[in-house]
Amino acid sequence: MFTRGPALLEVSARRHLQQLNIEYGVPAATAATALPGVLAQLDQHAAAIRDILEFGVEDSAQIPVTILLAGYARGLLDQLAERAGQFAGVAPQTWHDADWLQLRLAAVCRHAEL
């Protein structure tokens, strides 16, 4: 069972994922109901994320998935921050115009199943 430190880390990760879900996950899921292409892209990104976490992270089975996903999402958000001049770092106005990072963040939320 978790000690206090890892349990707090998991709570923080869940909170971070819930915020991302508000900004990216829910709007993308709503768009996916009307745009089959968005749904297909989200599914492809979610599958890639599953593979990255399962095969690309040593001892990933020992780490709660919420912590893995939150850490992965933070890396994506860092990439968005680096592109601040090109992109404001918010969800797209229309999801059929979403770029790779926006779709990947939405897929993180989809994979988290919040």
C-alpha cells in the first residue's frame, strides 16, 4: 500500500488530469461525437500513449497510471510552453483543426477515463 507521500502525489496527479479534462478532454470528446475523424485520431493517440506507458517506462506496472499520465501530460504542456510564440497553449476552437499536441493532451484525458 502507499505511504503518505505517494498517495499525495496520486491526488495531485488526479487533480492535474481533471483540469486537463476540462480544457481538452471534454471538448474533444464532444467534438468526436460529431466528427468521426477526431474520434479516430483520439483513439490512435490513446493507443500510442498506452504503448508508451507500458513499454517505454521501466517498472510502469508498479506506478499508478494517474501518476504516469500526469507526468506525460506535463511533458506535453512543457512543449506547448516552448511554442508559446506560435500557439497560446489552449484547446483549439474547432477540433477538426487540432494539432498533434492538442490531440495528444485530449487523448491523455481519454486514457485516464476521468
